[in-house]
Amino acid sequence: MKQIEVVAAIIRKEDKVFATQRGYGEWKDWWEFPGGKIEVGEKPEAALKREIFEELSADICVDEFFCRVEYDYTDFHLTMNCYLCSMISESLHLNEHEAALWLVKDELDSIKWLPADLQVIENLKSVL
């Protein structure tokens, strides 16, 4: 089975976390934490900053490692390294996603998360 390793940003502001809605592919309209693939030779934190700048035109601070999720999708095995992050720049622009939301703890179950992200949500509920 194909192996894919990605990084994801759990961007926090006050008591809210940032979620993005996919605008393409098999999982179109599902929600996720923004991020993406780690390039060869790239450190995870650097990959995350690059991906967030590409996807949202925003600068973030990678504050700390939060959790690692292992999930088997139909066509590949995903390893997702999730980091708690904060905004350096206040502006965000959706370059790849069709929508975004800032969610408080009680709203986390109100959207349709990608399967791998559901594991992150359960972990996140204990720290928000």
C-alpha cells in the first residue's frame, strides 16, 4: 500500500480552531486541518509553514507537536503529524479551499471531517 506522510496545522486563536473545506477531488466538501505533504529533505515544521503559506497566504508559528495519526484510506496509508500553531499574520486567503471556519469546542462535531482528522478532533476536545 502506498505510504503518504503529511503535516497538519491546528491553528488556534483564542478559544477557536481553524478548519478548511476541500474544494477538489474525491473528498470535495469534507473538512480538514490545512497542511500537506513533506518534500524530500524537508523538516516537518518547515513543510507546515510552506504549505500554510501556499494554501492560505499566511505566516504561522509552529508552537508544538500535538499528535500523530495513522489512517488507512482505500488507496494509501496516511501518517499525519499534527502541530498546534498560531497566526503571525492576521490575514488569510483561501488559495485552494472553498471555505473556512473558526470553530469553538462545541462546534467541532458540526461539520463533516475527513476520516483521519476525526482522530485529531477527539484528542483536541480534551485540550480546548
